[in-house]
Amino acid sequence: MSVPLFPLLLVVACSLGWAGFDLLRKLLLQEVPPVALVFLLTTGSAPLFAAWMLAGGASSPAAGYWPPALGSVLLNLFANLFLLEGMRIVPLSVSVPLLSLTPVFAALLAIPMLGERPSLAATAGILLVIAGAIWLPWQPRAEAAAEAATADPERRRRLKGALLVALTSMLWAMTIPLDKLAVARAPASLHGAVLNGGVALGVLVVLLGQRRLGEVARVRRIPGLFVLALVVSCLALGLQLLALPLVFVGTIETLKRGIGNFMALVSGRLFFGEMVTLPKVLALVLMALGVGLILT
């Protein structure tokens, strides 16, 4: 499908926002445990969306809003917990590309749920992006040999982290059609407040049940970074919710992951000293070709 300029700019802006948020989450995880961080980010974001809702004079949701909205809240609760635990374990340039499995699931789920059928060119583009995402974390021979010498417990730990991120991609693929159904029946600002408030409440129950609520206080070590992450996350989610009624979910997810993968490679190198290899660069070229097909 051809994407008009304004919706395309919305998608690109939200993609850059999510890429920045990925980096900020990875940095925050150096100080704050994953469950506590999910609680802090969602608790801090909910009032910002509520303020947007009040400023815009948002109306009450229409009939049929709550089933998809609550379904998205539940799936996002598990997805966020799985993602941050996985990001804590594996490198940024590996964890973010694994999320590129999301567009495939999203495009397939959108067919029965939303009646959106991607064109042949868009389908080919999605497949190229996913092929690039699989290639992106490929290890050169020397690095693979060093990896083989790593202790078995550490290898199992990294495998667990990769599986958690891959599971996140599947859950997020299920949430985005639900979000599109929800924003068709309620303002984006209201749905953003419901999403963040619902996930925060669910994570609070987890923290209380595990008697780990005190971990939330660790954010005092990095208050500026936390505030920046809140602002960036709200912008990214807000722009995505605004784009959902205008663009196919498969297109949104593919562009978001393609841009996110490139930024993860750059950020991983600049902030965490992760390797930039020829296979990774070639994989990004493959994904760029895929994105071009999607936009034709």
C-alpha cells in the first residue's frame, strides 16, 4: 500500500521514539531491576496520558472498547516483564532485532482481526526485514569460537534472555491489532492512560506478592535518566496510537523494527561497546530494501 506523507512521518517519528526508549531502558536496567522498572515507567506515564486526555476534552469510550483494551493491557503486562528481563541479559544489538519477529505475527493476525491484507510487495518486504533481523545477530567465526568457550550456565542464561525477547515479539504482535480496535472506539489519549494504568496495577500486584516493592527506590540513583525515559516513551506510544487508524499495522511494525534495529546497532556500539560486524551491516541493508518494498 502507498502511505501518505503525514501518516508516514507519524510512523517514522514513533519509530525513532521507540529506538530511543530501547536505549534508555537498557541504561536504566543497570540500576533498576526489570519488574520495578516496568512499574516505574507505566506509573509515571499514566498521569501524562491522563493530562493529555483532559487537555483534549476526550469523550467516554464507545461500546466495544473494553474487551480489546483489557486484552491489550494483559498482554502488555507480560510482554514488558519478559522484554526487560531479556534486555538485561542479552546485548542491545541482539535483543532489539529479535523484536523484528513482531511484524510477521502482526501482519498475519491483522488479516482475520482487521481484514487488512498486505500486498505481495509488502509481504516480500516484511520477509526481507525478518531475514535481515535473523542475520543481524549472526556471529563471525572468531566470536563464535569465543562464545563456545563460555561456561554452560552463561550460555543457557543468554538463551533464556533471547527466548524471552522472542516471546515478547509474539505478545506485541497480538496487542497491536487490539490497540487498533480500541482506538477506533476511544481517543488515543484515553487508551494510553488505560494501557499504562492497567499494566502499572498488574505489576504492583507482582511486586507486592514478591515483597520487592522496595526495589522501586533504586530509581533515585538516576532521576534525570528516568524522567527522560518517561517523556520519550509517552511520545513514542502517543504517536503510534495516532498512526494506528491511518496505517496498516504490518507497515507500522515493520518500519518500527527496521529503524529500531539500525539504531540498536549504533547505540550498542556507542554506549555498550558491542561489536559492529560485516554480517550486521549487510543485514541492515537487507532490511532497508524490505522497508522500500513495503512503502511502494
